[in-house]
Amino acid sequence: MRRKIHYLNYNIFIPYLLLVIMGVILVYSASSDILLQNGFKPSTYGIKQAIYAAVAFFIFGIPFFALKLEVFKNKKFVMYFLLISLAMLAFLVGLKIVKGSSAAVNGAVGWINLGFINLQPLEVAKLSLVLYLAYVLDRRDGKLVKGHIWSNLVHPALMTAIMMALVIVEPDFGGTAILFVIALVMFSVSGIPTSLAIRWLIAIVIAVFAVFFLVIFWNPKFLQTSYQFQRLLSFLHPFELERKGGAQLVNSYYAIHNGGLFGVGLGNSMEKRGYLPEPYTDFILSITAEELGVIGAILIIGLLFYLMWNIMEVGIHATSQFNALVCFGVTTIIFTESLFNIGAVVGLLPITGVTLPFISYGGSSMIVLTCCIALVLNISTNEKIKKEEDETVA
């Protein structure tokens, strides 16, 4: 452990630490007024977020960094982790069948109440999918050649499809899209021909736009009353439907406009005082832009991209396929979550309930993202030690 700390990648660790600390401060600021209005202590969610961060770091992060990488490459570990995440997702499907809409939160049955925390199985599923695909595709390294691509990808593709099906039933379209992008990226960088990967991407983009326009113009009756369809309409016509679901996006615009370049000051947001629902979760970036200005929001986004860049760099220079794929998978998780959240906040993408990594309130997300960072740091450390040992032998 001491030797590993000596080789710690501070270009990843420090941005992670800064983002977590800023997340705790911003959650406290964004939630304080709502809590006061409802008779609670204004620091409740801020303290909870700090506890989640501490638990994530000490209980989960340190083991993921300290354990030998062989543990994460072990078939039993990978399969048990995958099966546990699938079982939790299946439990949610059963919960929806038994309790119906009464078990839903914001239109989706996506949480398991454990008392001390509302566990979101989707977050666990993201990491389990990354480890599973890294393990499977590493074993198929060199086999993804013309004539053998589909036969080698059918099983991981099927497993990904099962996981996506369980998530979309909740229904969680944002989570389903993230799982899909994780699989797409990891398949694309696993050794398949570049031309095939490009054809896949073009076909997917066309399919997504086709489905989007089909839903909008066909406008089937069974969709019209659904929570997800109303969110889509609110994205397209936020001001016209402000009283029927567009309020979040409209007030997000107001918050960003109020903040200007430099903001109104930390703690001084008006939109968090009952105008923007749950300002400490999906739309925390709007409150950040109002209080710290567009420049403050850009600095946070820049820090996220700096973190992703350094994780990608570890993956690019990795000496094993497994290590590289894990790094690309973790980068994809952070990137897609950031893209969907920022896109929703500024009205470029429909609201999908995806949180901003390390910043939005939530224990499940904090724990899983910390595990991801710790695993990447573990990989980075091992790569540095291996390089040094090779140079010593040479």
C-alpha cells in the first residue's frame, strides 16, 4: 500500500478530491433554503453528502485502490459482481410489477430503500458492465478480425441488452442510454476495424433521430399520459408547457441568466428557494451558474474534462487490454453523465434525471464513482511500477 501511494497519480486524485469537496459545498448551498422551508436543518443534505463522500473514500475507495488488480480480473469476482447488479435491477422490475406507480419516484422505480441510503442499482450496474466487458473483451483480444467479429461479440452484446432491458422497464431512458454508450465505446476500442465502428455510429445516430421524430409526429395515445413523454414535450416547448412540466427547464434558464458571468454569490440564489424543484440533484449546475456565474460553472465542467483527459491518458498508455478498457469505460461513464446533465440544464437534451458526477447529491453515485476513480488510480500505479521494473531490468 505504501509503495502504491508513492506512485499515486495526482493528476487524477486531486481533481477528484476538488470535485467532491465542491460537490459537498454546492449541495449544502443548493438545498439549504428548501430544507429551512420544510422545517429541517439547512445543513442536512450537505452533511449527508459529506458522509457519503467519506464512506465512499474510506470504505470503498481505499480497498479498490489497495487490492491487487488480479482481483478485478478474476472471473468469479466479475461474474458475481455482474449477477448481483442484474439481481438488483430485476428486483426493481418485480417491485414495479407488484406496487406499480406507487413505488415510482419522478416517474421511475429506480431505488431500493435500505433505510440509511436509497440504493440506485443502475449506478452499480454501470461499473459492473465496465468490468464485465473489460474482462470479456480482454480475453477476445486479437480475435476480433473479419469473419469472427459477431461470433465474439454476441455474448457480451446479449448481456448488455439484458441489462438495458431491465433498466428501460423502470423506465429510465437516461440510464439505458448510458449503458448503451458504455458498450458501444468499449466494443469500438477493443480492436474491431475502425470502418465498422464508424458504420455502427452512423446507424445508431440515424436510428435515434428516427425514433425521436416518430414519437413526436406519430404521438401515440399510450405515450401521451406517460411521465417520460411529458418530459420530452417540456423539452421541446418549455415556456408553453411551464405549468405542465416545463418549469424545471424554464427556471434553469432564469438561474443561468441571473448569474451572468460572475454570479450573485455563494448562497444567494433565488431559484433554489422553491422555484427550481430539487435544485441539489439534477439541476445543481443551474444553481451553481446562478451563484458562481457562468465562469464558475465552466471551471467545474473544465475540471471534469481535465479528470477525464487524465483517465484517458492512463488508458492510452496502458500495457494490457483490460487496463485500457477499464479506463475507457470509466471515462465513458463520467462523460455521458456530464453530457446528459449539462445538456438538460441548458435545454439541448431532454431531461433524463442524470446527475452531474461528484457534484449532485446522492450516495450511490458518489460511492460508485469513487470506486471507478480508485480502480483507475490502481491501474495507473501498477502501470508506473511495471514501467519502472522493466527499465531496471533493461
